[in-house]
Amino acid sequence: MSRAILYDSTLCIGCKACEGACAERWGLPYDDKIAGEEKISAHKLTAIETHGDKFSRRLCMNCVQPACASVCPVGALQKTALGPVVYDAEKCMGCRYCMQACPFQVPSYEWSSRLPRMRKCNMCFERQSEGKPTACAEACPVGATKNGDRDELIAEARQRIAEKPGQYYGKIYGLQEAGGTSVFYLSAVPFEQIGLRTNVPLEALPETTWRVLELVPDVVSTGSVLLGGIWWITNRRAEVARKEGRH
Amino acid sequence: MLPKLGTRGIKLPKITVWRAIFAAILLSGLYATYLRVFYGLGGATNLSDRFPWGIWIAFDVMCGVGLAAGGFTLVAIVHIFRIERYHPVLRPAILTAFLGYTLVVVGLLYDLGRPDRLWHPLVMWNPHSVMFEVAWCVTLYTTVLFLEFLPVVFEKFGLHKPLDWIHRISVPLMILGVLLSTLHQSSLGSLFLIMPEKLYPLWYSPILPVLFYVSSIAVGLAMTIFESWHSSRAFGRALELPLLASLARVLAVVMSVYLWIRFLDLSHRHVFGLLSQNRIETWLFGLEMLLMLVPTVLLYQTAVRLRPGALYACAVMVVFGFITNRLNVGTTGLEAGSGTHYIPRWSEVAITLSIVAAGFAIFRVIAQYFPIFEHAQDKAEGAETTEQREEPVTVG
């Protein structure tokens, strides 16, 4: 049973209660100035964005097959069975490949720190492990952010679209993006109009590199035989040449 | 350590334009280092959440590793394919590779957010990560290069026992070196396979690893010609022209293969239409192609291969074409897809230039005091070549 978040942009009133709860849960400062920043950063792991009269929310998508976890050379990022993608700052060496690989441009870096960490939402892994909802879902006064079982939330999203087809842009963002995520969006308008990246590949991204990486043992074994064989032949040729030269 | 030093007397080095430039670069690099250490990546670079990799990755690492590819290419040619006449340029190629990889590690120490954890991939594994594979290959290959370079040190100090010992393991060592290089030269291209929506289609290709591998072989050969030309000027020794000319023939063929694969890739992905758009990517792609096509065509002319100046110019063009390609893949090609612009800060450039300058200087010092080229010359005179024989030419 894996957990997920459903964000319904048509219900969101832009009150930013989720932002405040998130900051509190991470122990990050939160004031009017930070509330005004409409983008996620190392000190703001979720952000409400205004797009005309519509709102949108940015947070880590906690992908089912996360690109960030697959590229991390030290395994600092892990997809948990519970759903959240968690980060171990003690392992991280700061190569920032996760940031480069994320199709949603979520991970942020503590650029001005001398001992920097990557920062991102981990869908309140600690809270959810204890059976509590995510801080953002708990804080949301209108139920625009809902936390629950992934399959149940997908079913609920489908039901909302079916019940009020006129109110929704009939698709669920996150169902296929990057092979599927654990954060879903419903919207009244096409997703690019609320600032979501719509050119995200629909395949699981780790596949793109694994297709090549899984060939490594083949390359090594074939290469050793080939190079060893060539050396064996050329060496013999050199030996013969040396002997003939002596006569 | 360096007994010859004393015999030259204690004269202060003459101040020349090049030395002044060298000193200026190192001083700016030193100040940039201070900024990097005390103010973090944010204080020394123009990197951002949307653009997390800059020229320290695209140039210092991706170009650095590529430019050092002459090491494995020539080891394969001389010791595995046993084309012994190329022996004279083997040692400089190994030295370049060893220095190159050492400097790549220095570059990484600047770029990593936590350089003190450089060793983490060796104990914390993630075999699904291309970066993990690159980290292991680079570590192992730098060790191999060190062992391949050791005979030079043993020769210099007349240590015959360890010399024998290292010769005994040399064949498996060299095969290992070629394999490791094949893996990580191509993997530097695989790093970008996971960003299909970010990297501009003129550069994103499922065969990036193949393209990176073939172009690294080409630039390795070009760098060998480049070094020989420079060291012949620096040390006033004869240029191994017939040898370099025949190496240039190989270079022309490898470049042709590369350009042909590149053409096939672009045409199979139906992206030629993009070239009609007036965008920065189009122009940089054009520059890249120009810097690769021109020397390839020229190197097919015997007259060009046998003229030291022209040969050198072609090698330089290949090197710059290669650098343009890596910078395009590592920075420019990612800007549009990341929705941002990136221009390196002066301190990023200062550190990159300092690393390059240090590379030139250390190469020169080692080549002066260790048997890198002398060894080369005795063999060059006896070598048989298929190229038109000419008297050795001294340039400069």
C-alpha cells in the first residue's frame, strides 16, 4: 500500500496554509516575504503559484520510479515502499545530478552554505510512517490537498472528473508523467496553464540509462576477450618476427 | 629529488608575456578558490536550482577526461595492436592522461558541494547510477595510469627490480585501462540520457555514449599531435613528422566515422529541420560541425599532413570542435530545456583556466626532468613508417 497526494487546483483558494505547515514541519523560517516567493527553493519546499485566477502548488512529485534516486551515485535518495522519496544528507556528496535529472526541476540546493545539502519535500515520510497525514494535507482548510492511499486517490480523482466533467480538464497530471508519480493534479485548464511541465516523458526515466548501464558486464567481458585475443595474436607475430630476425 | 635542478644555477626565471599571463591566471584562480571555500558554490558560481551544472562539469570534467583519451588510444595502438612505430608518442600520451585525470579530480573538488565526501561512491553503492560507474572507472583508471607512468620514474632513478615487476603485469593492466576508458568515456555521454526533455534535440540522442566514445578517440589522437608540436618547440627537439602524419591519417578516418554516425543519428531522428531556426543552438551546432568538418577534410590531403603548421592547426581545430561539443551538451544545449540562461561567473572561468594552466606547467616540468621524449627520439629515428619519409623538421 503506497501513499500519495491529490492536489485539486479547482478547490485551492491560495491561502498558503500548506506552505506554513510545511515550513513548520521542516523547522524552516516562514514570514510574509517568504510567503511571497512563488517558487520552491532550499528554504521553501512547497509553494503556491498564482496563474491568473487559478492556483497551483509545487512540491516533490515523489515519482514511482524516481530519476533522482536512480542517478544518485551514493544512493542518498531512495524510493520507500510507503511512497515518499527520502534523502539522506549524510551520504550526499553534492554532485547535484539529482537536480539535473529531475524532469520536474524539484530538488533545490543550499548554494550559499559551506556544507550544503539538497532540499526537497519528502511527502512527510516521518509523519506518514506514524500513520499521520502530511502536514500540508492536514493544514489545507478546503481539502484541495488530500493525502491517502495512491490507488484510492486515483479512483477519487477519476470520480471527480466523471461527476463534474465541465469543471475539469479531463486528465490527471502525474498518472503517466515520468512513468507515474505519487502526487496528482486536477485542474480546470490544460496543465501548462497552471505552470506544470507538460513535455515530461511518459516513460520511467531510469530506463533510459539502465538500457545502457546493463550492457556494462557484456562490454567488459567481450572487450577482455577481444583485446586479450588481439594481443595474443600480435604478440605471437612479434615473437616469430624476433626469432626469424635472429637466424 | 630533481638533481638536474642544481646544475642550472640559481637564476630567477625571466619574465615573459606567457609567464606574466600564467601568473595572472593563477592569482585570479587563487582568489576564486578563496571565494569558493568561504562563500560556497553560490559565492563562486552562477549556478542555480534550474541550472545545477556549469563549466566545472562541462569543461573541467567532460573535456578533461576526453582530452586525456590519447592515453588509452595509444596504449591500445602500441601495446595491444602492436603497431610499435607509434611508440615515441606513447609516453607523452600517458603523461597527458595521468595529468588530465588528476586535474579532473581537482576540478571535482571545486564542483562537489561536499568535496570531503569525494570517496563516498567507493563505499556507498548505487549500480543504477551512471555517475557511480564513472566514479569507479575514473578512480580505477587513474590508478592504472599511475602504474603505466611508474616505469618512467623507475627508469629515471635506475630502479630495475620494480621495473621488471611492473613489466610483468603490464599486459593485463593495459587491457584493463582500455576497458575502463571505453566504459567511462562513453558513460559521460550516458549521463545525459536521463534528460530527454531538457537537452536540445540536436544533441540529445539515444546513442550519446557511442558518440562520446568515438569522439574521445579522435580528440585523444589530436591531443597527441598537439603535444608533440608544443614540446618540440619548447624543448627545441625534432618533430616526429612522418609519425604524426600517419597518426593524422588515423585521425581523419576516426573523425569521418564520427561525423558519419552523427549524420545518421540526426537524420534518423528527423531533426535537421531545427537547423532552419535562428537560435543560439543552431549557431553553436554549426560552429561545432565547422570545427570538426574542416580539419577532417584537410587531413585527407598529404600536403597538409606533412606541413607541421597545417597539421597542428588541424589538431587544434579538432580539439576545439570537441570542446564545443562537450560544452554544448553540458551547458548550452540544456538552457532552453531548463528554462534559464547560464553564463559562467568570472571565478568559474578563473578556476578552469588555472587548472588548464597548471596542467601545461606540470607537463612541461615533468617532460623536462623525466625521460618522456628522449626515449621517444631514439626510437623515432629507427622507426619504419609508411608515410613519405622526410628529414625531421625542427619547428619554432
